[in-house]
Amino acid sequence: MYLGGATSNQIIVMISSYQFKNNMMHRPCGVLDLNHCGTYCSQEKTEPLTAVDSGNDSTEAYADNQAIDPGLNRSITRRFDLHIIPWLFGIWLLAFIDRSNIGNARIDGLAKDLHLDGTKFNIALTVFYVPYILIDVPSNWFVKYIGANYYLPGLLIAWGIVGMCTGFVKDYGGLLACRFFLGLCEGGLLGGLILYLSMFYRRHELLFRIGMFYCAAPLSGAFGGLLATGLAQIRHGGYNRWPWIFIVEGAITVAHAKFLTKVEREAAVHRMGLDAHGASKESKVESERFSWHWVRMAILNVNTIVLSLNFFAIITPIYSFSLFLPSIISNLGYNSVKAQLFTVPPNTAGFFSVILCTFLSDKIKGRGPIMLGCCSIAIIGYIMLLVKTSPLVHYGGTFLVAAGVFPSSPAVMGWLANNLAPHYVRATGTGLQIAIANCAAFIATFTYLEKDKPDYTTGHSINLGMLVLSLALSTTHILYVKWENRKREKGGRDYRLDEGDEGMLGYKHPSFRYTI
């Protein structure tokens, strides 16, 4: 399916093969230019619109607090939805498939062929997250300077090659090396996607858009399970079954053009300024300059600390579920083919749950209530997995786990992104949140050990405890945010306006309101 034409500063995304093509001579109008995280050609005029971020400077066409026509606002959002979300969805789908297909390969002969006895398989999972964590924060800083048109496709191609090479490994050391470099190539991707979206969408439009690409995570489990079932039947050239899962899925890994009219470009910039509520003096990302002041504001912040710990609690069951679901189902008494196929329905439930919950979250303009509901559903699922009953009940529990944990991830990420401003505060805070959260991988990869099968009581209990922790953190943070917003409404933070440069207040500005 052809999705657009592009120059050397623009990307063609072919969803089926993800081939990126360059044309040095021709520059058609109506194409998304990603050189600086979002620049637009118009068919009326080729002047660019840089990615918009929080700011309160007006454009020539708008006064400071002038409202935007609702029809025009919907038109802008619809254009963004049609031309940004699909290629982000495709990238995240491929990332999660290449990251978690090792779980499918395990029950199709990987563990036996590479002699992964004891905790060797768990160590191979853990190695992935070492570079993945270290690169999160600096990666968010690099996106603006390198340009998304080079950075994101470069990551995509690199991890596709590494994923494909995993199929050719012959020993444990080769597997560890491939997992390390896969983590290095995928590190920074999630934070970069969240940051990129925050440049285009207002705060209470953001979570549904995060959900629209993040739903690829559970879908990758469904799609990956089906694909692995077929690929594991291949025996050719001395490579039998599991290598083909890595080779073919890695090879698959090796948007669409859009344009805004001049009026839409001006309105897109202005509406982000209205949404900032004084958090930034700049209306465009490229007008902002890096400062260690913004880094300190991002780190020394209640929102960053609490929501990073909350994400840590959520990531533990998400990673263990994604990596070990085939093993969990296999130990319910099913052979490898049935176990692969039975991973599809629970992940499909997670896919629809992400879309529904993120949509509702933007409708109610709240993140915490969604977190409370989703965590409660997942807790019920793990209780079903822990009780001594029939395999059917245990299998039913996997549906509730998927429906609960997968929406919680975009909810907690969107919650922090909503409550940080301006750009470099958000870039640092979201990167740090993802880095801290991914430290949970060192727990998640050892939750389901070979010695604990078939019941995996320890693993289920650890995940249950993490979800209870997330409930407590979400409840506490909802109360804190409500208290702080009331304080600002009553003028309790107005003294900050007299303490220095108002433009350096960011999210501390008295007019800025936190999302619940």
C-alpha cells in the first residue's frame, strides 16, 4: 500500500514492509516533513509549520486568549489523526513483536537448542533492558536535534536487522549479544513517540492518541502468536522452527503525506498556546532552548517521582505477561501450537481495552480514575490465576490481566506528560519516567522461573502486589493533584509571579492546572 511521496527530509512509510525511500530532487506539496519533529508543506504555500508545543505567544491571526472555531479545531485534529497516528502504530507494533517474540520462540525449541537451563532464559531477557534504560533520557533530547525523519526510521531499521540476526545465533553468548543490541536500538523509542505526540495535541486530546499507537502492544501479542505458529513449522537450511520466528519477523521490520492550510497552521500553533496556561512563553518547540534549569524542574517534581514509581509498578506485570504468556498457557496443559494460538484472544482483549480506556480518559479529562479501574480489573485477573481451580478459569484470568494492565501504561505516561511543561521539562521527565519504569524489567524477567511451573504462584503474587502498589500510588496522587489545583485557584501560588522571570516557571505557573 503506497502512503506518500517524499524528499530526503521526508519519510515514506510502507506499512507492509517499512521501506524508507529518498528523492533528492522532487518536493511535492502536501507531505509531512519530519526533519524537526513535524513541519508541513501546504498546497497553498510551502512555508513550514514546526511542531507546536505549549506556549502563550499569539500568531499574527490570533489574539492571546482568542478562542478557535470548533470546526477548524476538529479539522486540525482530524488531519493529525489521519497522518501521524498510523505510522506511529506501525513502528510500535514492530517494536513490541521484535522485543517479545523470544517468548514464542522459547516454547518452540529455543530453550532446548541453546541449552537455556536454570535462569539462562531469564538473564537473556534482562540483558535487553540494560541499554534500553540508559538511553531513555538522552534519547529524548536528541530527537529535536537529529530530526525525527532520521532518528525514528534509523532505530527501526537497526533493530530489524538485529532481530533478524537473532535467528542465526548458535549459542547462549550470541543470544545475549543480540538481546543487548536490540535493547540499545529500541531504547528511547517510547519516550520519543510520547514527546512527538505532545507537540501536536492538546493535553486532554493526548491520551487517546497515545492509546491509538500503544494498542499495538497487545495486538503484537495476538499477531505475533499467529505468526509464530506458522513460522515454527518451517524447517530449512539447518534452521528448524524457532529461528524463523526471529528471521522473518526481523525482516518485516526492515506517514502518510499531510498538509495544513495557512489558517490551520496558525490555529494549530495558537491552540497549543491556549492549552499551556502560562507554562511557556514560546509557541514553537524550536524557539525553546535547552537549560539545566528545565532538567532540574523535571527531576525535582512530585509528579515525576510518583508517576515514575507508578509506571514501575505497572510495567512489571506488563513485561512479565508479554514475555511469559505463552509459557503460562502452555503449562495449563496445551501443546506449543495451541499455546501460541491461545495467546491471541487475551491480547486482542487488551487491544480493545486500550482503545476504549484511553478514549474515556480524554472524555473525562482524567487519568487517575482510569488507572484505578484498570488496576482493579487486572487484580481480579491475577486472583483467578492464583486460585486452585480449572485451567479454564486460569485462562479467563489472562483476559482480565490483559484488559487491565495494557491501558494502564498509556494512562500513567499521559498523566505525567500532561503535568509537565514546557518542552525540555516534558522531554526529561518522560524519559526519566520510562527509564525508572523499565528497571522493573529486572524483576519481571525473573517472576516466572522454570522451577515454579506449572502454577507460577510466585510470579502471579509479585504482579498482584505491584498492582496493589499502583492503586495506592494513583489514589495518593489524585488527592495531591486536587489539593495543588485548589491551592492555585485560591491564589496560593501567585507569589511565584514576583520571584523572577515568569517565563521560567513552566508547570509551576499559577495559571497551570494539573490533570487529575
